[in-house]
Amino acid sequence: MPNSNQDVRQSLLAHDPEFRSLAEEHSRCESELEQILESAYRSADDLLQEATLKKRKLQLKDRMEWMVAHHHQMASH
């Protein structure tokens, strides 16, 4: 039974398609954001995309953290 948050995340990545999908999307958003931030010149569209990606990453992270907490809660019952 996974104990730490990292163990739970690894277990969810291996066994939960929704969690895996969220993690993959989070990673894609991170890569896109890095590309924007590495650019020497950022257009208004880039700045908007940067804000959008940051918000989406946060939404994804919040959902994944909720799933980890929910897993802990279910395991304790």
C-alpha cells in the first residue's frame, strides 16, 4: 500500500487512466510554457498563452492533488 504522496502518485500513474491523462497534459503545458518563456521576444498572443497555460497547469495540479488526497482518505477507511 503506497504511503507517501510520491508513492501514491506513482501508483495512480500506473493504474488510473484519468490521473495519467492529467499528468500528461500537465507535462505538455509545462513544455509549451518553457518554449514561450525561452523566447527572446514575446508577442501579446504569447503573453496570453502564457497566462492560459499557467492557469491550466494549476487546474491540473489541483485535480491531481485532490486525487492523491482522496486516495489517502479512501485508504484510511
